[in-house]
Amino acid sequence: MTNIIISILLLLTFVGFIYYIVKGGNLVIGFFIMALLWSIIGLVPFNVVIQDVIAKPALNYGPTIIYIVFGSWFGRVLVDSGIAGSISAQTEKVGRKAPILAAILVVLVTALIFSSAYGVGSVIAIGVILIPILLSIGVPKKVAIPAFTMAIGAPMYINVVLFNQIKAFFPSVSFSGKYLIFGLAAMSVQLIGVIIFILVNSKSIKNGKIETIATNSQVEFKKTHPITFIVPIIPVALNMFFHWDAIPALLLATIIALLLTGQMKSYTGLVAFINKTVSQAINDISGLIIFLMALVMFAGAATVNVPHFKGIIGVILPHSPLVLAIAVGILAPLALFRGPLHVWGAGAATAAVLAATGTFPPIFLLPLLYTASIMAVSIDLTQSWNTWALTYSKLETKEYLKMGIPVMWLVSIVNELLVFAFFGH
């Protein structure tokens, strides 16, 4: 009887947590409170709470934070060295002669940059270059902005910074081998979806009037040699073909970027550039680190409550990986507005419970929930860089969602089927 009461209370707090997040509640506070609530409701002994809910999850996640730090620094070097800006500017040469081709090129360039770069700062630095290019060749705002943000979302499948955030729930899954092949396939599906979206709207692009964005300053960046354009893909290539760990791969790619962009010409200049980019990179992820600490503590509370959850999961959850993959694909819009399928929102509870019960293997659950979450990363208003793009372009929220959600919904369904094909057997 006690177990039934505890299970019901855990379920009620889970629903309450979803409501709190959807209403815009602070995620860090929400995760801390839920970790404590689930520990109290689950009658977890005090010493177990201290060790297994608070201390161990945070300490065990420490190495993953290092991956995020190196990934953030590499992304900042790409932006501040001029590599990202130079890659972006190349698309302007195609220009008005072939606006459809130019728009597709912008999408591919965006994906290339954000296969390694991460964060709202990087998005702004690239967005102020690429969004005006899209508008200047006749792409309407209602097409340009969703295409841009969905192009950012596509390479997140292979972005080491974001991958290591979801790894908080599934620490046994590595950023290598079979997962990387899946990530590249899923990224390709999303990019194809964005390209089809552009082609479907080709008439409005060809006949569209030129829209502009009011700005008081000219975007300036240091132009780099075309050989530097391969730098963003170096970490992924080293991991995939030579099985390097992400940290040495990111470090070598960063050194190559510094060398090829002339940052090593003088010792003083190199030190100044490193200090500047490291400081900015840490600043970019400082809030994220605290958020992730709260998240892993919440996951720890879910783990110690596994005996209470197993009965509920057994009744609710389909036992077939294929049925589950199809269901998550169809329900993928529930990831929007930090809903129950968004792992960096209310879906953290979903991920924590599924990971803790062990009903399905982590290598299946990670891409399953990652795919739904990337729908939100690509088109959700609660994603900071999407909100910036809307504010910057002055595009109506309704237009943005109406254009982008159908594309990402279809992409999510296809990618969930890919998840089953790769990991469901």
C-alpha cells in the first residue's frame, strides 16, 4: 500500500513539474526542488540523499563538463578568428544570380559551422551575417528565419557540446562509432527537410521583394584563407576515422585554427587571443553548467526511486522499440515549450525515469529523446537563439511556428524511425 501511495505522489509531482516548466518556471530551481521532493516522497535515507542524489551525480558529471568547456572554446575560436564569418560571407558571392542555390548554400554553411560552434553568442555572430544575406537575395523572412534556425538544429546531432548535455541521463553512451554514423544520417535528414522547405517556397523567393533589417553598424570580421573552411569538421573527422577522444580532437582543431588564421604570429597576440576566447567560452556556458548540475541531481533522485517507478512504467510504456519510436515521433511536438519530451525541460523527468528503470538500453533511449528535443532546439520559442532570430528579424511568432513546425515534425518522425533502425534491434 505504501508503495502505491508513493508511486501516485511521484506521478503527481511529475505532472506538477511539467505544468511549472510549461508556465515558464526556472529550470534550475525546478530541478533542485524536484530532486528534494522525490527524495522525501520516496523515503530515501538522509545519507543516501547526500551521497547518491547530490554528491555522486555532480562529481561523476565533472569529466563531461570538460568536454563542454573544450567544445565551447573551439566554437568561440571559430567565431573570433574569422573562420565562421569567412565561411558565411562566401555564400554572398552566389547572390541574386541564383537565389535558391544561395539559400541552400546558407543552410549548408550554417550546418557546417554549428557542427562545432555552440551557444547564443555564436548564433548572433553568424546570424548578423547570414540573415541579411538571405533577405538581400529575396528570401522572405517567414522562410529565411525558420530555415536558419532549423539549419542550426540539424548538426546538433553531432555537436559535442549539446551531446554531452544529454549524456547526463545516459553516461554509458559514447560520442563515437555507431552513434556518430546515426548522428550524421539524422543531420542529413533534417538538412534535406530544410532544403525541401526552401524548394517548396522557391516561388516566393524568386518573386519576393528584398527585405532588409535596420542596423546601425556594419558587421566586420577578419577574412581567412579558404583552407580554414575545413576546420569545423576536424573534430568529428578525427573521432570518426581515427577514433580520437573529443578532447584531443577539439584541442588539435583549435590549435590548427589558431595557426591557419595567423593568431600565432606573435606570442603576445596569441596569449591575448587565448585569454579572450577562453574567458568568453567559459562565460558562454557558466549558466549551463549550474543547470546541468541541478539536472544530474534530479536524475539521481529518479534513480533511487526506480522501485516505485517500475510498476507505472510497465503499465504505460510500450514494450516494442518500434512502437515507442513511432509514438515519440508522432508526439514530438510535446517537446515544444519545454514540454514532457524536451530533455532540457519537463522531459528531464521523462528521461530520468526511463534511464533509471532500464526498460530500454541507453543507446536506444538517448537518440530517441534527443531527436524530439532537437525539434525544440530547431524551432521552439524557448530556445534563446530562436528568440533572438525572431527579435532581430522582427518576424511574427505565429508565422515562424506555422512555417517551421510541420517541417520539424516530419523530420522528427523520419529520424525516430532511423533511431529504431540503428538501435532498436
